[in-house]
Amino acid sequence: MGCSVIFTPRSQADLQSIVCFISKDSPARASSFGNALIDTALMLESSPEMGRVVPELDNASVREIIHGSYRIIYEFHQSSDTIYVLRFWHAARGVPKII
């Protein structure tokens, strides 16, 4: 059995913002891109440590995977086999706040 992936309220807000921004140009592309980000995050269910440690934090439990220009930042809790998706963040926006 794989890990549980939980999208935090902050990551859900990030995703909504990304989809709204893209939908100004192409609603269909916005929907497919949002789904692709979610699908990429859900890959963590079977491989929770596939991402690299977030360099700005140097904390082994906070990792990231890259999807295009976006960083999907997550925290892996081994004791409960739970992954919390913390942020969806465009790399051009600098360093995200991670609480």
C-alpha cells in the first residue's frame, strides 16, 4: 500500500491561482495543466522520496519535484506514510514561504 497524499489549503490556493491565471488565455489548457500538476503530485503515493530536498531549507523531510517551471513542494512524514503537498510554486517567483 502506498502513502496518502494530502493537499494543504495553501497548495490548493496555489493551484487555483495557477489555473485562474492560465485560464485567461486558455480555459482548456488551464484545466489540463492543473490536472497534470495534481497527477504529478499523486505520483508520490508510490515513491515519496523521489523528489530532492528543497535546497533553501536543507530539511530531509521537505522535498520537491519539478513539473515544467513549477516546483511541487511537499513534506513526507514516514511515521504515518503521509505526504503533505505544501506549495505549487512557479520557479520565476523566487523562494516560496513554507511554514
